[in-house]
Amino acid sequence: MRLLDLVKHKWSTNVQTVCNEERIAQLRCFFGVHQVKATLDSGEDLSGSFTLSRTGDREIGVLLRQD
């Protein structure tokens, strides 16, 4: 398997999920830096980012801001 295939497909995380009543969404992802994008029911787009490290917290809050 070529490196590009590993980075773009096998090692990448691309998830679609829905928040619960407390505005919490759960997902599993690889360690590293992640970009988050969300669309509200109103159509408004929000985005944010977080870093998941091997030695850090496993539960992370992400502040999403308007694009």
C-alpha cells in the first residue's frame, strides 16, 4: 500500500454524526490534529479543531465557531 493511500484512506477519520440533547457527539478517531465541521438545522456552518494525543485526555470539548 502506498503512503498516500495510507494517509488519505486507512489512517484518516471521516465521520458524520448527530449531537444529542446536551449538544454532545461521540466518535472514535486517530491520534493527531482534527478539524471539525458542523451544520445546524438552520443551515449555519460551524467549525473548530482539536488535538488528540496518546498521553492526553480521551474526552475533549471542542468550541465551534461560525465560518
